[in-house]
Amino acid sequence: MYDAILVPVIFDPERSPDQALAVAKQLANEGAHITLLHVIEALPAYAASYVALDYIERSHDETLAKLKEIAAPIEGGQAAVIHGHSARSILDWARESGSDCIIVSSHQPGMQDYFLGGTAARVVRYAPCAVHVIR
């Protein structure tokens, strides 16, 4: 069905990318690219002075290594780590890379999501392509 699938990944014990990747594999055409993307958000200014100078670079490298490990057994699997605001960066990546599908995991919404909107809700609302939400 799809040739360029984007799977945003967050490293949280409660949110494994396994289910989203299983769906991506099912929806992928032969020869499709499945990109695992992690967005590193900027540290608030008040916290930046408390972390080591090379923290961001180390974090980027470690995260990319983890994503590559997850992507390795997936046919057409790729890994990418970018910096920015999570929803906005996912949407920008999807547009710039020509993704034709985003498979995003979502948590059970709470009151804060009704007022602020979660990352998955923003991706669904503004995506330039099809979006599958996994719970």
C-alpha cells in the first residue's frame, strides 16, 4: 500500500515501537522504506546549564545507534534522529522526505490533551499523508 512509511519512535518503557513496526511491515509495498524517527526536543534554558556540554551530541549518537539496531532486521528499515518540537518536526520530516504514511503511537488521552493536544493528535490533524494511530 505504501512506499515511504514514517514511524516516530519515543523511548519510553510504556510505549514500545513493536506494534507500530508490525503495522508498518504489513502496509509496506515491496521495496518500501520504513524510517524510524526520533525527535530530540531542546532543553529548557534553565536546565541547559546543569548538563554536560556534550550531552546533546552523546544523546543523539546513542539514540541513533538504538534506532539503527531496531531498524536493522526490517527490510527497507532506516533510522533518523532530528532536533526540534516533536509534532512539528515529524510533520516537516514527512513533507520533506515524501512519506506517504505515518504510523504514530498514542497514549490514552487525558484532560490535558483536550486543551493542549498531544503529539499524535497534531500529527493526525496536519499530516500531508495518511496516518495510522496505534494504541
